[in-house]
Amino acid sequence: MGWKFKWVSSFGADFNFDFNVSFTPDQIKRGLLPYNYGTWKMKIDELQGVSAFYRDKNGDIYHTYSSYARGIDLMNTTYNFLDLTPLGRQEEDGRIQAWIRHHDKYSA
């Protein structure tokens, strides 16, 4: 896309666990997950989050920002489109992203 900055992936690293957006099998079994600066009753292995970092001229890295849940709505444009529809996100019973289904999981 012609961007001039380096994208970095957390794949294969502990980063997502360190920032409480990925969860271990033991955490999932307990059902109480540390997320968005609180503890939530859920049984899910990953949730959404975004973080920004800055590297200064000496190579020191600073964590400058993190946001979770509704704080990243503008980055997930699907939310913006769903919010314009008559039924919205359909987040029943307070379940985050309850509307998401695999392509083969919709009822006929």
C-alpha cells in the first residue's frame, strides 16, 4: 500500500498474553479473564485490543497507548457499518461480538 512504517506482528510471541487479549487454557477454564482493566466472566481465547509504541533515537521503546473493547470501534469498520443497520450489532445478554459466526454456522 506504499506505507512507510514498519508493521509488526505478535504471532508466536507472548505479547497478546502480556496485554491480556489472549488467554491460556487455565484462564479459560476458570472463566474469569483479565480484560480491559477489569475481570470478565467469559470463556474465550482471544479478544480485541490495540497498542501503540514509540522507539526513540537511542532504541528505547515506550508503550504509549492501549485500548480495548469499545475503545477500538473506529479501527474495526465492521462495527461502524453494523451500527447503521436496524438491528445493529445484536450483542445479546452483554456478550461481546455475539453477532459473529463462521460462514458455515448460520441457520438456513
